[in-house]
Amino acid sequence: MTDVIQAPPVPRVPVRGGGLFPVRRIYCVGRNYVEHAIEMGHTGREAPFFFLKPADAVVPVDEGALGSMHYPSLTKNLHHELELVVAIGQGGRDIPAGQALEHVWGYAVGLDMTRRDLQNEMKKQGRPWCIGKGFEEAAPIGPIVRASEAPGVLDAEIRLEVNGEVRQRSRTSKLIWSVPEIIEHLSSAWTLAPGDLIFTGTPEGVGAVVSGDLLEGHIEGLPPLRVRIVD
């Protein structure tokens, strides 16, 4: 049978060296660096928890290009959160940590943009905070690099500059839950599939940005992500 409406195209992210990576789902890990957990009012190694962004929240940015993200509606406190993104190439359920990296297709630099005031208000009311995380253009992402071409990415410097000033700096090896552990926990709750992206958590230093700001995200071994906030 034919579709009764024309659906939007599947979002796709450029791949270093050519090609496009179709996006199925976007999973995000909350509070996965100790210092960030502390600045958000939490301590300790709590069990990992996850939230989702819609696939069409991605803002794909080609290598060497300057992307743009519109300052979203309803918020007066838009925050940056720089993250290592894992691209899944082989799906599965209940994947052991020891086999998890076999399911990884590649890695990228991503921003988990957050309407912090809306998120905090929903938290106070005990309501879901999708409105704070899952809005349009909430997931800028740079080119995906094949895992075989990024051998050191799990122990790499991760750094965000806003208008040339360093706001966030850490190492990916400081993740509370490592990439294999994230995949193990995530696949116990959802069946992973090719095309899934996992935003693995942000280090300390999250803060507000305004229209006109230039965000430059860096992770050693991956193409940098450059995004301008626009009206």
C-alpha cells in the first residue's frame, strides 16, 4: 500500500571520507562526569539513566564548515553540553560490555543543547523534561569518523570554546560509565539498531549561550564542531 502522506526524509549525518549516516534514534546519558554531576547538585556513581531526543533534532555540520542553530523559543537560558557521540552500526539487545565496541560504527563531536530553565521547571513539578532537551535543532553534530580511524577517542581531550574562551575541558576517559558500559546498560532497556546515536554525557562547565555566540567543540582525533547561535 502507498503512504497517505509524504513523510519528512530520514535525518543523516556526514561521514568523514564520504557518505551519510542515517539516524534512527538519539539516546543521551545523564550526569556521566563526576564534576558535572556535582555542579548539577548530585554526587557519587549513580546507576546510569537515559533520555531521548528526536532524530530530526540533529544539526549536521560538515567537516570544516560552520553550522548554525536557531535560538529556540520559550527559553531565556539555553545551555551548551559538549559530548562524545557514539554511532551504532550493529544492533542488539542485552549486549555485554566486553562485546559492546563491536557494535560501534564510529564517533563524532556533538552538542546536547538544553533549555535549562524549562528543564528545571519540569523537574520541580515532577514532570518529564522533554521540552528542555528534545526541541528542534537540539543536537548539533559533526562528521562521524569510523571507529577504526579513531583509535584513541576513548581517552581523548574534550574541550568546548565559546567565542574563543574555554568553557568545558576534560577527558573522555573520565566518563563515570564507559562507552562499553553505556551500551550494556542501554541495550538492556532498548533494542539498539543501526543508525542509533548515543550522546555519552558532558563534563563540567556547562553554561548559557546567546544569539551570536560561536561554539567550537573539540575531541582529539575527531573533526571539530563549529556552530553559531542565530536568531
